Amino acid sequence: MKLLLTRESVAMGDDVNAPHEQQKEFPDDLAIGEAIATIIADGYLPRIAGGCATWVLTMSGATSSAVVAQQWERPLLLVAGQEPLGSLAGPDRGEVRWHFRYLAQQDPDVVYRRLSETEASPGPTDQRG
């Protein structure tokens, strides 16, 4: 499964490389939650001074799929985190686009609660360790 990643900038100096496009390849049977955790562990999202940053992941332009916080060990998913990445692919089995929206230092628990109440999804899944 090929993922095309983009993210918002965190500061003016970070704008130079916007939209921070990166491609990753993962096995189709890898769980969505594990793919997100790997992307975070690989340092795709920048570390923010002060240790607090909130991101919302959208998949292929659809509804919000996860809340990621620098201060959390693992993301909180708004989709079934154990579903395989292959379940996201369209009939052409092409790439899947993931975009991380930067919400600065907004409280990630509040963001998660708000999104889990408003997004149409199979149900929230707490994937924090």
C-alpha cells in the first residue's frame, strides 16, 4: 500500500517545504493504527518546543480519522484502528492520501471529543498505550 503524506506547516520557516509531501509504503495487511504510529515514530510530524502539539489526520480527503498529540504516546483513532490499510484502497489499488492538519496547542482531548461526536465513523478507538 502506497501512502502519500502531506502536512501543514508549523511555523513560517517550515513553509518553505510545504506541503511536506512524503511517500511511504506499508504492507496491505498492516493495521491502520500501526501505520499511523510508525509515521509518528519516524518523525514525519515535527516536534514542537514546549512539548504540546495537536494534529488531525484525514485520509483521502474524507472525514477526520485520528487525533495525534505530541504529548501522547499513541494517537486516538476515529476509525477502526485494527482495519488493514488495504481496506482504504479504491478499486485501482492506487495510492491513499493522508493529510495532517496542525491545530497548534489546542487541547487534544477536547479536539478528540468534539470530532468523535460529530464525525460519521464506525466508532472511536482509543489506541493510546
